[in-house]
Amino acid sequence: MTAKTVLLHPSDTVVVVVDEAHQMRGHKLARTDLAVGDQIVKLGEIIGVATQSIAAGDHVHSHNVAPDRRPVSAADAATNLVPAPATDGRSFEGYVRSDGRIGTRNQILVLTTVNCSASVAKLIARRARELGLADGVDGISALTHQGGCGIGVDSASLANLRRTIAGYATHPNVGGALILGLGCEVNQVAGLLDEYDLVPGERLRAMTIQEQGGSAATVEVGLAALRELVEVASTDRRTTVPASAIALGLQCGGSDGYSAITANPALGRASDLLVGQGGTAVLAETPEMHGAEHLLVRRAIDRDVAQKLLDRLSWWRQYSEPEDNPTPGNKAGGLTTIAEKSLGAVAKGGTSPLVDVLRYAEPIGRKGLIVMDSPGYDPASVTGEIASGCNLICFTTGRGSVSGFAPSPGLKISTNTSVYERMMGDMDLNAGTIATGDETVDEVGQRLFELILETASGRPTKSEALGFGEEEFVPWQTGVVT
């Protein structure tokens, strides 16, 4: 059967199969005869070199393509600065907090300093929901994790964890939080509160199980604390606020050959529209920028920002091999090299100037397009984006995803119509219409931007309707566990 294909850029040496019914959907075919060593070009960018002769029309993939690495310098900073499109001021209905920050949800969280307090935290949240306490807010969630002890007091793991917990406890989507520890862990509650100037009060409570006298006693005290937190948070009301208050986390997972031509560039358009409104978009998954970092460096506002990005990529090269990516699922979907995957990943950031590079879970300090350093592992990456202040997440997927991300709503965008139709209960928007020619990237990007505003105003996402979002809290843990 003859496959329907599309040429993405005039200089490309490959075309992409865009036939929804074809078994090679998303894969590449040679546009012309290619010799050993010839560059494989997609989207106008080099994604690899041919390792054997490839005839026109042949499948171009891992069996006949090798990576092609090229050096990148911070000297290229600010050579491709494209201002985001300035548009009429848009708004949404959000929650204005006492510090001026604005949330898209009003949730109560039970946060744990250590895995040892996870079961009690989950029991407190479950009992609170059973008692109907969540009726006065947008939800009550226990966000637990596997760390908090068996690590050095000066370790990166502890720093990441504390920064993450503090970011969630003070998040604009959080109307109140209870921080729960066991009592003897490395990540002491008192130390966390002191380091981040967290002061218990009407919207923040903190306790340890050992101090309360065990699990049963802690559950009762914890429920009493949640009742009081809900009583305060339930008085919060949505009000009309500017779209510039949205901090959008840009994420992709289960990518395929369509990611770089449908959902990711459409999200890039929506990101540019948001930045044009004065908002913020946060691009993460640093290892999945290898091979496409030159595009971001050229968009960095100055050499300092560009060098910060290159320094993080250099750090990653010490600990991981970029070509271990793409994953088996990515390859099955048509992605061959990390450069090809990265071209799609950075497309989520649109064309706006890159204004800052943050550490994992570091608070957002500037408006515009930002990179936050994180693993490519989706739950850990999104956790960092939310801890940094993202009050809404957009997650593109070509293979399918079912994740939720309390306390921030997460929109899932399918790259192809097949996944959208097969997983309609999980997908919020179909970008596969771009591949079929029914819509343009601009049209889907505009449609997604409108959905972002509606979601920020309270429209539930598919994952929220399913009650998902607790298990995806995964602070980035590095180093040795002792």
C-alpha cells in the first residue's frame, strides 16, 4: 500500500508518513538516494547521517542512521530573537492570593517530608474526602514520595526535595497545606520551615507523627487541621484576572514521529500567544534538548542565559548518554535520534526569546519563555515545573498518557487522531487534524490557547475528572541512598 507522506521543509532529505491507517505512520522515507555519510535532514535540521546507502523511498531509521553531533557556543546567543506576538489583553477567572500571585485551582494539600509519613498522609486525605471536606474546595490531595531520608544533609537530593515541597506548600493553586513528617528523618520539618521561611498559620500547618503519638492520633489531629484549612480556603472566590498570570508548564511524553509536526508546534503557538499576553511558559526535560540546543541558544536574550543552558546540558553529558534516547516507544513511533526527538521537544517553546534558565524547582522570577532543568522522566519533570510555580500544564503525547498533576490542571494533547480516538477519555485535544490537513498549526494553536484560558478558569481536564494527580508527584532524587 502506497503511504501518504508530507515534506516538512524544502531542504529535507526525508518525508514523513502521515497516513493514519499505515503501519509506518510517523516514520521517515528517503526523499532521494542517499550515500554513506550523507546528512539526514528533517524540519530543515540535521538529525543524523546515513550509515549505509539508502534508496529513494526506503525506510530511514535506526538501522541505517547514526547520530551527528555538532558543537554549540554561547557566542550565538541573541542571533534569532523573535518577539512574541502582542495581542489584545485576554483574561480568565482565577484565585488571587495574598502575595499577589494567581492560581487556577484552590486545592488543599497534605505534603510529606519523608516516605515514612506517606501512609498516614494518604489516610488523612482519604478520610477528609470521605467526610466531604473537599466539597468546599477544588480537591484534597496527599502528595507523597519515596525520599526524605538515607541521604546526605548537604546532598542535591535533599535540596531538590526541600525546594519542591516549599514550592508546593506556597503554590498559587494551593489554598492551604499540611506538612507531615515522621520526626526522625534527615528532611526535618523544622529545618524545611526555617530554610524557606515557611510560617505555620491559617493556611499552613506542620506536624510529625512521633510528636502526635502515632498514626491514629496524627490522623485525628490532621483531620482537624484540614477542617480549619478548608474553612479558610472555601472563602476564596474566582475573579477576573489577566492571562499574564498563567505560568504554563510545557511537557511531552510518549512522543512519536508526529510530535514535531502537530502537537508540539501547536503548543508552541499557544505558548507564544501566552508570552505575547505577558505570561510565562516553562520548557523542561533538559536531556531532550541535546541536538537542538543551538535553536534555544540563538533565542537566548544574552550570553549569560545561553551559557546557563549549555552548562546544564554539559552536566547531563557527565551522567547520561544522549543517544540512549529515544526510548523504545519513541522509536516504534518513528523517532530515530535524540536530535530528531529534541527538535520536537523544543518546538513546544514556540519562537519566543529565552529569558532565563532555572534550577530544578527554582521559583520563577521572570515572565516569558524559561527553561527549567529537569530529567526527561515526565512525573519528575512536571513536579519541578509545578514547584517552580506553573499553575497549568500542557502535555503532548503520540503514544498516549494518563497522567494528572495535582494541584495544577494538566491538558493532554494527542499528536495523532488514532490515539485521540482510542484514548478519548484521557485526551483533552486532538492535534492530529494538522497531519490530515483539516487544520493548520496556527489554528490548533489558537484553539489550544482558548482551551488553556477555559481550563485556567475552572473547566476540569480529563485527568481531573478521573481524580488523577496524586501519584505523579515525583521530586527529582539524585545520588546515593544510604
